[in-house]
Amino acid sequence: MNRSKIWLLSFLLTFVGIHAYSQVAGSGKANSDTFTHTIERGQTVYAIATMYGVTPEDIYKLNPNSKTVIKIGDKLIIPQKRADLLSTQEQAYTFHTIAPKETLYSLSRSNNVTPQQIIEENPGLTAATFKIGRTIRIPQSSASQTTTVIKEVKKPDIEYKIKKKETLFSIGRAFHVTPEALLERNPELKSGVKAGQIIFIPSPVEITEIATESLGNEAEINALLNQTIAAKRVSAANVALLLPFMSKDPGAAVDPNNARFIEYYEGFLLAVDSLKKKGQSINLYVYDTNKNPKTTADILRKEEMKKMNLIVGAVYNEQINLIANFAQKNNIKYVIPFTSKNDNVLNNPDIFQVNTPQSYLYSKASQAFSTLYANHNVVILKMPQDKDSKDEFISELKSELDAKKMEYQTCTYNSENFSETLLSYLSDTKPNVIIPTTSSAEALSRFLAPLKSIKDSKPEYTLSLFGYPDWQVYTKEYLDKYYALDTYIYSNFYANNLSSQVKEFYNKFKVWYSKSLYVSYPRYGMLGFDTGMYFLNAINSYGTNFENNLSKINYKSLQTGFNFERVNTWGGFINTNLFIINYRPDYSVSVSEFRTND
């Protein structure tokens, strides 16, 4: 075989292999070794890997470029989690990316599962979320979705002429029938077998299985994604609050955070009192978790815990993991109020994470920035590195600006001639916005005064400053400069101390506890109050399955805004609320919530 023929054969074999793979990948069956994930806002490779039960290295191996950068809308190839790596508690399932023309009905048929099984595996699957490119879980096939009809098929008997020396037994052996069957079909053989005699050989009855569909009407099956789920109402809400008061561990070192958790509890109590006065029935159970996971495990073994409708609290990841597993097993809503660095929300549909993960916060803040300053001259002020450097946010911001084709410049801070250097980056034909690369108080002390000086002495330049949540802590020192520089701050917490609602809370807190709130960011007493008001009202208004009515829950918070979004169709909810706070030159403060459908 010459070289050209070898090449042609290799090409044909490769083409056949590709064609065969494409047929499997597009068949609608969730049995491929890989699937596709479309990157959404706030997602990181680590979070995506955790979501799908693989490692970041698994993703890097199939997507080498993802090691350096990932972008919203890009697609990643993800390996299926191996069945032998599933824990004993996990149900067997595979991931499937919805393809064009696929429906709930077609996926049920092609994967031999019921529509209800798919919906149960994906609590967040609705008509709105069932869309091309969305990844969902497909449970392992447990039973056939067809009815099997047994049909007997009888072929015509065979006419046969007996040969010399043949016997009833030899004929039966030759045609795989019994002598009794031959005699039954040919009664004349009872008088003897004779050569030349014509007889009939009975043919066997063949059993044919005919499968008929039993899924039901296709339109009705697909309409399940639009069904309204009835509220599961309770006469009284049973709520467990688990916090590290350290009351039962007198030998332990005093944790400086301890007082804040007590204050959170005190704020939560005020919420319970407010709602009880409005007629709501609430049974509050309070437990001290200490720092020991064993203490948490002991609490979860208490008989009353299985009767809870809501669990709130825990600070440390080991404790959170125990509570998350317990809540999912017993179908109890679980609120994680403090940490943003726990991964249970990615795979547990009962979790509500109040503190926004940094990646989601940075992504949304970058989007808000690009919206606010679409027509500005953007100058990134590169400050000396410190513990409060915002490298991850700046990286996310640059990606956002690049995606929207917004130009930006980077000015490096130099204490000797900072004002002169910065002026060379400013525009006198359009407004300018300055965004520093760190949120530290030390950095503020370096650049705020020169910026204000430029604004005062160079009226031809319009200046604005964009900054970080931490800056709220420094309002006492720098409030006048915030106003002067038309400063915008993004944050997931904000309390307007001049509002009547906040003043009323301060007064009530002082009356109840004979003390003022600790100066912290956020204020834990307000966080406890807002959390209690939001979730207890949700249960009272929409039942224990209030997650089906999140868009209808309207609570005007003291400090913590709530905008919960499900992370995927099988996981829980994270709070993506974002406040944009503007300190205006007229010495007023405006606060808006940045919402987007993106």
C-alpha cells in the first residue's frame, strides 16, 4: 500500500471516529465521559470544579487556557465524576448540557427516567431555567419508562417426508422437538413410523416483546416545569440559632469575635419580638456550639432538631459542613450568615448564604462600575502593595472593561510628584474616574488630599472616585473628602444612620440591652435583625418552601440587602445584593441597589 493510500485510510478512520463521537454527544443521553459548562458571572475554576465533584486540575487538563483566564460565556469541557468516587450518601447521577430541541419529555425518554426524577434532582429547574447550554443533573435510570407487551408468534409447521431408518426420536432430535410434540401433531405416528410417510414438524412459538410508551402526553410532561408549587405552611415556625457563645467552655481563650456573635443573637431576638407583636408564632431554640465540631454534632442529635423549619448560624467550616448535611437530609432550610468561603451552597439546595462570595461580589461590582462610568476616562491608580490590595477585583474589572471595549489607563502612585503625574492621565473633555488598587486606610491618607487639591484648583477636570466596602469604616476621618470627590462605594452592607428606621433600632437595642452596638463592619446586631426579619417573614408569608417565591419577598433592610439567586439547578442560594453608595458634593448620600438580569 503506497503512502497516499495509507494517508487516505487514516483520514477516513479519523472521520468515522469523529462522526461516531458526535452522534453520542448529540444523542441527548447523559452517558458521555465529558459535558460542557458555560461560565457565568462570579464563577471561578475552583467553584466550577467543586460544583461538579472534580478537581481544578481535571478542568485544566481539558481546558489548558483556563489556568490563566476564564471569561463569562466561554465554554469549558468538564469530565463526568467517576461513579466509584461517589460517597455512600450520594445518589448516582451524571451531568448533561441541554442541547437544541431537547425538552423535559425527550430527556426523560432518552435517559429512561421519569420527568419527576429529573425535577427532584434539579429543584431549580423551571421553564425559565430549562434552556440551551444549561447543565443539569440526570439521575441514574432506576426503572423502565415503557410498558412491555408480550406477543406470541406461531410460524407455519414444516412438512417433512420420513426417510429410511429414521425413528421418532431421531426426527425429534434433528428438529429440536420432543417425541411427544411430534405425536401430538401427527397422531398417525402412534401406529408406527414408515419411510415415505408425510408428517408435520411443529414450529416453536416465538415470544416477542413490544414496548409501548407510558410517559404520558408530551405537552403535559413539559408543562411540569411551569407548575405552581403549593406553599407548605406551618402554624408556628421552629427556628434553631447555633452560635459560638463559649458559655460552656470557661477554660477557652476569649475570642474577640465572641461579643459580635452575642450581638447578632441580640439583634435576632429583636426581630423575633417584632414579628411576634405582629401575630406571628415563632419557637426559637438557641444553642451554644463553642468551637468544637463534636458539640455541634451533639446538638444535631437532639430530637427537636429534626422538627426545625429553619436553622441559622455556625461560624466555622467544620460545624457548617455538619449542619449542611443534616439540613439537606431532613429538608430543612439552612442560613449561613457569616462566612462567604464555604462550598456547601454549590451542591445543597437548602442553603442560603447571606455573605456574598468575593468572586460574585467583584463580578457584580465590576459590572456596576462599567455601567456607571460608560462615558468616563477611567484611571486605575496603582498603589504600593499592602494587605488590603484588591488585585482580584482589579483583574475582574479589567476583564469587564475589555469585554465592553472600554479604555482605561494605569497611573502608578509616586509620592514625590503624584499630582503632576496624575494630571497627565486626566481628560478635560470628559469626566474622569479614579479607582485605586487597594482599600487600606494608609492608601486613602496618601491620595485623597492630592485628589481634592486637583479638583479644587483645576475646575476644568471633572473628578469622581470609586472605592471599596472597607471605606465605610473610615467615614469619620475622610467623609468630607468623600463628598468633595463625588465618591462611589460598592458594598453588600450599608446602614444609613440618619434614617428613622435605623435610629429606632439603635434606641430599642439600647433599651433592651443597656448598651450600644459595637462599632464594626457590618454591625452584627443589625445583621441578626435583618436576617431574622427576612427569613421569618418568608416562612410566615410563603411557607417553609418559600424559595419558590423569592421574587415576591420585599423587605426594607436596616443594613443587609437580600437578593438570593440559585447557583445552579441543584444547588442552593447566594445573596448577590449590591449597594452602590454615592457621597455627593452637595453633602447628600444616595443609595441604590444594583440589579441586573445578566
